[in-house]
Amino acid sequence: MSSGTSKHASASKLGDLLAQVGLNEPNQWEEIEDTAKHLADDLRIKDVDQQTALGKTLLPQTLNSLLKVAINGAAVPDSACKPAIYEILRVAANLCMDHGKYTLSLYYENRSYLLDAGFPQTVVSLLEGYAEGVQSNHYDPLPLSIADLKVVKTCIGFLLNASIGYEPVKTRLISLEAAITILKLSMTVYPPGSWLVAQHPDDVVTPESDKHAIESWTLRSGLSPWAWRAISELRDDEEDNQQVRSLFGPDALPFLTRPLRAFVPPYLPPSTSFVAPSLRHTFALADFESLEEVCGLLESLCLDLEDVRLSLARGLTFPDGEHDGVTCLSSMLTFIDNGDYPPHWATESAGERASMEKAFDICKAAIVKAVVEVAGEEKNADTLWDDSEPQKPGGEFVNTMVQWIRKHKLIKETNRDDLIICATLSLGNLARRGTLHHVRNAHATALIRPPIALGPDLATLLEPDTDIKVKHGLVGLLKHLAQSQSNRAALGEAGIIQRLASSQVWGDKADMAEMVQVSAIGVAKHMCNGNVENAIALVSPPSDCSLGSPLNQILALVRRSDSIAVKSEGTRVLVNIVKALWASDPAAGTDKTERREAAVRLIVNTNCASALAQLVGRSKKYPVLINEGVVALSLMSTHSSGGTLVLDAILNPLPSEVVRSSQSQPVSAVPTEGSPVVGPRSALDMLVFVLGNAESMPMEVRANVCALLGQLCRKGVVAKDRTEDLARMKEATRELIEELGNEIDGKPSPLSVSAKRALEAWD
């Protein structure tokens, strides 16, 4: 009998046997099993035409009906039917097997016939019955017989075959939530690492039990990769790569975090049943594939789904109310802290082990990202912060992050960059300003005040050779902490400014990490805002004579950088220093006054005045920055030698990069027709533009420009031999200032008052 004839004969016989099922003939399920086995074996021989012809018969409906009758509404089928169910599933899986080179129409036809018959839906129902006994808080392998394992594994194999590249089946399986069912079964049929304790040392091992254990665990471990491939297929969308299908939600978290446990000590020696290197290799690979898959999924879910981020945080703080007490986030933290390469990897080849170790580190980085995202969720700001336990300030999560920093602050000794990165980024998220400003401000303050008092520990981490990824998290955290005014003094006392400078974060070797440099600038900018001591620290020369002062390092970075963000934010540090040093402090003692005056002398120079003028010149789109530069220049001009420096700074030509970075429209007060479109040639040009543009420039900014121009013309402010330069300044602005000095409807305004005072100073 030919292969094609044999296939059709077996299919026809299955139809006859289906018709006889209700008659309760003896050995009917054995005969169904035997017939289906022959057909399944024949279908393994690739013959697309024959297989497609079979799909067009009643075979798909017959298979579905037989499966339904075998299940008979039970959660788990009767033992007498399980061998037949296994062979029926094999028939369906082989009927829609990938035929590689053949056309898509043939490739998909049998999938379509089986879907129309409802077979995939029935298979999912069968898997759901097995999954009913699964509990998220039980970690022992699901007790299943060899027959059950074959059924469950082949169910998943069929769903994989039926869904590969075929959207209609994928869509139906997604609607039936098949992915979570497959995940639950995979994680409980084969909990990664469970093979290590599959045989208790006190149990009596016989040749028969040993053989049974090997068969059982071979089936279990073989099910795992099939499950992950089926889940992966459901995640893919060939028609719309931008569409993100969310197959899992918070209910999947206890199962997704389960594989992490297999990679955390203590490790038990492998079961005595599994002495063969090939078996251990198979189990090790299955464990590791599960780890890679769950780490990628956890990262994606935490990035994409708010419900997942909220659920993980709730589960840590309120474990009894989430996931049946499974503390998923705690498992993730434990994996980051203690997860390591298992000892049995030592039996792998050198190349295989090196590859696995590298991938393991990537897995741990994915979990770090997931945890950071949970901490970054706005609604978790209060959930993750818990003040109910005095021995753990901030609660479980915060205390863990703080302890990681304390324990590993000597990072060259412990080499735990991953923990420092996770802790600093997570605490930075909890401390950053957002919609819950008052909550985050309280968190930022608590991290610096006793009993946590994290400032000195963070300062210790700021070393020149600290990895840039660590500096990224560290400096980001410091920036958020420095935004709270009450923290600035303590951060200054911890030596943060000096440590930033000595870490060379503003040096040319760090120029490739612009984001880190900008964050470090932000730390300095906030710390000297209204704080004289920190302002003094920024301008004071360091003990290491080879390095300039922190401010000089920042200004050197400003000069060599092409980034507008670096240039603007770097110069704003100088603005805040000027404001802090010029602020009056009646309570200041002699020593503080002397140190303040010494600091003032260090910044009243050509470089600082030019930097402020360039800030004004490049900030046409940003009135706030223009205003900051103008105010700082006005304050600097009040120093005995500052007026002439400021006058030179606003009159001197701006560097070409400032001209190019400005808006390409004329800044002259009265542009002439046909004049070239250029940027400001000097800061004075920008001041003229500000005075003449009421629409884009706030009144306060224009009033401050008038005040600066008036200040420069007061007696003794500018050197006596600079009358021509003052005249040039007056000529460029007089018409506009006179116009601004006119009162509207006879009512004075802050702007008109400032303009009049400027004119009075000129006369």
C-alpha cells in the first residue's frame, strides 16, 4: 500500500472509529491510538500534496471530535484515553508541520482547516484543564504521569506548528489567552533548576525508578523550549511590527520570576539519577533558555505596562495582597544581588560556558532595567517608600538600595557595578521631581538626612576610574538630591563638588558621555543656587594643582563643547555662583566674608564675563537664559574691576559658533530692506533685539537689560578711558530706551521706570 493510500485509509478509519465511540466497544481507545499512531508516523514523511489533500477531507473535524470525546468535560482526561489523545495530537501537529520550500498557500491550508474545525481551541481547553491545578505560590514540579507529560508537551508542539507565521491561528490563541496557560504549565511542569533535587538523597533508587525519572525529566525539559517558542511566536506580528501585543499582565509575574530562583545560591548537587553529562547539558540549557526568556519579558513588561510596575511594587510592600504572597520584586532584587553562574556549568565546554556567562550578565542587566522602571513609575513613589519600620529607613526597597551603595561604595574592591547602577538609578527615580513633587522632595531630603545620610557614601564612589555607567546613575541621583534646597549644605559638607572635580567627569576624556557631563553640571548648578559655601567650593582651586577649580573645569568644557546644552547649563553654574556670592549676608562673620570676597576676585575676570555674554548672545530662543546672563553681568559690574570687563564682554565679537547657533534673523532694532540675515555679532546686538521685541521678550527681561545698561554708565563703574565704547553702547540703544521710558496712559511700569533710570545714569 502506497504512503498516500495508507494515510487516507487511516484517516477514513479514524472517522469510522469516531462513529463507534458511543457504542462503548471494548478496546476502542486502543484501536484509535493505534490508527492515529500509524497516520502520525506516515505524516512525518513530507508530502505536501498528500497532506493538503488530507486536510480537505473530514480529518480535521474527526480529530477535533475525537479529542472532545476523549476529554469528556474533565479537567484531566481519563487514563485510558491519554495514549490515544497523544497520537491524535501528533496527527494534527504533523498535518500542519512546516514544509519549508513550498508555497505559502500550501503551507497554510491545513492550519486553516484545523482552525475552522475548532481543533486549536479544543487543545487550549485541554491545556487549561491541566493548568487548573497550578498555584503560583507552589514551587514543586507539577505531579504528572509520563502519559500526561506526553499529552501536555504535544499540545504545545501542535500550537507551535499551527501558529508559525499564520496570523488567524495566532489571533485566536491570543484571544484565548493561550500564552499565560502555556507559561503556567511550562514553569510548573519544568521549574528551572528543579532537576537538581528530582531525587531526594534519602529515597531508594532502583534501576526502574531511575529509568522512570530520566524519561520523566527528559519530557519535562523538552517541553520547556517548545513552550518558549510558542510564546515567542505569539509575541511576533509579521503584519505590523510596530504593534506590541501584551500577552502577559500582573498575573504572569509569579511564573516569570520563578526561573530566577534557579540561579541564586545555595546550589544543591545534581540528582543521582542524572549522572550522564548529556542529560545535565540538556537540563542546563533548558534552565538557561528560561532565564533568558523571562528576563527579556520582565524588562519589556516593566517598560510597557503600568499595571505590571504597580503590581510589582505592591507585591513587595503588601505581599499578602498580591500574587498569593509571592514577592516577585523581592525575587528580582535577590537575583540581582546574589544570582551567579551555577556550579554545574563547570562541566560545559569552555566556549559554551563563556557564551552562557556573557548572556547571564545581559540577563541580570535586563532585570536591573526592570527594577529601575518600577522605581520610576510615578504612582509607586509612595508605595516603594515605607517609614513603618525604623530599623529599615524608607522600607524594604529603599533600605536594600541604600545598603547596596554602602556595602559596595569601594567599588574597585567589590566590583559590583550592577548593584550601584541599580541602586543609584532607582533612588534617583524616587527622588526626582515629578507630578508628586512634595512626595519626591521628602524622599530626596530623607536620603541625605540621618539616619540614611547617604551623601558621604555617594562621594566615595566618585573616582576618576569609576565606570561611566556607574557615574551616569550616581550623578543622576546627585542631581535629583541637589534640587532640594535643604540638601545642598549637607551635600557640600560631604565634598560632592570637590569629588566631582577630582573624578574628571568634566575632563576631555569624558566628552563622549555628554549626558553624564550635563548631569554633573546640573549637580553643581543646583548646589550653588543660594548656597555661598558651595559657590566658594566651586571657584576654589583644588589640592591637586594639575586640575583647575571645578568652575574652571566646567568653563573649559563649555568652550570646547559643540553642545548647546553643555554650553548653556555650564554657564548657568557661573550665573548661580555670581548670585550666591553677591547676595548680602548680614550674619556672616569675618572669615566667611573674607572667603566670599576671595571667591569673588576669582570670577571677576575676562573668561567669566565673556562666558556670560556668550550665554546672552546664543539664547535668542530662551528669554530666561538671557535674563540670567544679564542679571549676572549686572552683578559682576558692581565689583570695582568688573564694569570694564562687562563692557568689553558685551561689545566684543561673539565666537562664530554663537552666531551660527542663534536664530537666523536680523537682531538689529530697525533692519534695512535687503540686509543679510545674520545672527548677533555681539552680546550688545542681542540686548538691542531684546529691547525692541515686546512680543517675544517679557517685560522683566527688558527692564533688567535697561538696568545693566544704566549701571555701566554710572560714575566709576567703567574705566575713564572707555568713553568711546560707552558712547557706542548708548548710540545702539538710546532710541529704544527713550521709547521704553515713555509711560503708557500716564502710568509708570517697571520697564518704563528702569528705562528712565538708565537715561538718568547716562546724562
